[in-house]
Amino acid sequence: MSPRRARPVTDGCTVTVCRGCCCGTERKHPGVDHTGQVAALVAGVGDAGRVRVTDCLDACERSNVVVVGPSPAGRRAGARPTWLANVLHPETVAEVVDWVRGGGPGVGDPPGLLDLCVFTPSRRARMEAGEI
């Protein structure tokens, strides 16, 4: 049995950015600075949480997909990961950062128009993301 790698411990939210088959591609979303989006999330979230990039989350029709996992405080309040669709504009990325810095799911409400991006993924997508 191979040893498991320890996950970084954080008191904040975990932001998972899909960069699989459609999300983050110039082919599907020409003119969007996909690399800049991830950099803006990493810089903006800072020590308020962590940002990770993952392969396809199987919600390609809603790309670019970002999942905001609640902090421990958010989980204690009953929050579950929040899936966001169409995260394509710098303003949307900034709202994700503001929400995470404000505590994220279970602690604060999504700012601005971010609640319009929220969607419920398929069971298969949630399984692939490790939620169930």
C-alpha cells in the first residue's frame, strides 16, 4: 500500500477550478484569460483558503466551473460545496474571491450576481469531485 499524501490544512474555503476538457480552453472560450483567472484566484484568496486546479468535473455545458468548498466553520453551519457555472469574467472571479475572503458557503452569502452562477451538479459530477 502506498502512503497517502497529507492534504494541506486550511481553516478557509477550498476553491476548485475545473481545467479539464472544456473549462479553461481557448477553443471553447476564446479571448478569456484562463491562466489569469487562476492567478487572480490564488492571489486574491491568499491565506483565506486554498485554490486547486483539477481535471474535468463533468459539467462541461456550464464551463468555466468553479467549486467553492466551505471552511470548517461553514461545514459546522451545514454548508456543502457550492458549484458555480460560467465563471468567465474578471468581475465574477473577483466575487468568488470576495465570498471566500468573507467566509464562503455557510458563513456569508454570495456577493453581487454570483448567486446566479450557482447550480446543482449531477450525481456523477459530485462523485467525480469526491463529494459523495
